[in-house]
Amino acid sequence: MSHQQDRSRPSGSSTALSEAYDTALLDLDGVVYAGGEAIGHAVESLARARTGGMHLAYVTNNALRTPDAVARHLTELGVPAEPTDVITSAQAVARLVADQLPSGARVLAIGGEGLRVALRERGLVPVESADDDPAAVVQGYGGPDMAWGRFAEASYAIRRGLPWFASNTDLTIPGARGIAPGNGAAVEVVRIATGAEPQVAGKPLPPMHRETVLRTGAKRPIVVGDRLDTDIEGAFNGGVDSLLVLTGVTDAAQLLAAPPQHRPTYVDRDLRGLLTGQPEVTPAGEAHRCGGWTAAVRGGGLVLEGEGEPLDGLRALCAAAWTAAGAGVCGLETGKALAGLGL
């Protein structure tokens, strides 16, 4: 399928997704791990998918760590990976900069080691100060201990008229203790101080999709992620299918309210969804049915009836909510319908 699919309901698949697609383009934070620890069922699910012949690529907007460091971490968690299996927004933004500046150009790097390594890979020279004669400013996630003075250096350089690039604009990042500010929050600090707008490379924008395709050679990829506004929208923009897993920042209520570009092809609880087919959601008069559940819009809200696998109920609710939105019905009450699913 491509993103020309019907986006009024999740799609079904008669075969396991690991067989229907040749490459899984997996987000990391909130999908494979959170706070450095593997998410439940991730390790064994990825092992089975890989054994079955699926190529696994790890695509992250987090520009802090190098591909080598990410691959080592994955291997330590029990997910064997090589650095070439990892694609980061630092690599995507480095290519974007290199397309516009000559080899050897000096670049003010506001971020971590992952950003600096990616810039060097493209023949650029990272520098630390606005006074080091940079030709551009590149900003990526620098971790929770990023010094405030780094944002000042970026502001000094940008106010002198230098072009500004950002690896990504995710406002938040999941961690072991909860949701923390991400690179997008740091970008907002510099935007407020300068009034400038950066060129952005990361998901959901085309430079990241381009980087991923160039590095993986995927022919039938599926994007697997936990975020509607980066992973799923990135898949939409790239014209490829997607699987949303409910292990990260997106919850069921947000999924029901998703606009077309944020609607995944498939939805599942966790990475075990790669190993199975996906049930069909079928119209049933003015309602939608999936498994033992039927969902409809009545009296300004969603109504769910039946029993069975809770995810089937969620899939039916998605179809009812998305169809109603397409007909111009917005602001549906969803709490009662979701209450009995335990999602």
C-alpha cells in the first residue's frame, strides 16, 4: 500500500507484517526502548522478525548519540545491530548542510557527539563558538545537561545572518522518569531569541526519509513508531505504510482525533504487531466492525458495543471517528467508548 490508501480506517493484512514488508524502519525512543531499557516484548519480537528475513533499520530523531553508540546499546539490550543499521537526524541534517556548503566549511555545532560525528562524515568542520568563523549553525539534541550558553552562541551567530539548521523539532523526548523537553523545545529558545526559522531535517520532513532510503535501500518499507506527528506523518509524507505502537507518547484518545496525515496504516499494542497479520475493519451500515466489536457515532459521541480483543475495539473506534471527521463531525466525546478497553 501507499499513502493513497483509504485513511478513514486502519488497514488489515492477511499476512504477518514482517512478511508483507522487506524493511522495518523503527523509531527507537518509545518503541524499542525507553530510558535506556528495552520495552516489553521488543527484543524477542525483533529477533523473530529478523530471523524471518526482515531487515531492521533504526531511525531516530535523537541526534545526541552516534550510530556506533546506538548500535552498541541495542546489542547490549539483546537486539544485535551494526552502526550501518542506524539512521539519525544528525546524519540527515549533515547531508542537508553539505548540499549547501562547500567541503571543509566550518559549522557551529550546538548539540552532542552524534551531531559532530555526522558533520565530519560529510566533510564539514564543527566549531564551538560564534567567533570561530562558522558558515552556518546546526542544532541537535544535546542531552539534559546542555549548557544555556550554547543557545547564546547559536543566537549570536544567527543574528549575524548565518543560515540555521536543526536536526529535528520534537518538543518532547520519553525517558525512564517520564516525558522531558526535546530538541524542539531548545530550537524554540533560539527561535524566540533570534526571530529566525531553521531548515529542519528530521522526521516527518523529506530530508530524513531521503537519508533513510539512501542508507537502507528499502523497497517495501514500513515505518514503526510511537509518535503521530513525526513517525506517522513522516511515513505519510514518504508515501509508505506505518505501524503505530502504543508504547510511547501517543494514547488511544490522541489516535482517535488524528487528522489524515497522522493516521497509521496499522495500530498495535507493541512490537509483537510486526509478527502478526492485522484484522480488517469493515463497514456495518453506519457503524464499523472489527473482531467482536462494533463502533458508531451517536448523540455527539462514540459508542462501542461487543467484546473481544481491546485493540480490535480501538481499530473499530478509529474507523468510526475518522469517518465522522471526514464528514465534518468534530469534537466527539470518546471517554466512555474507551473506558472499557483498558488501553
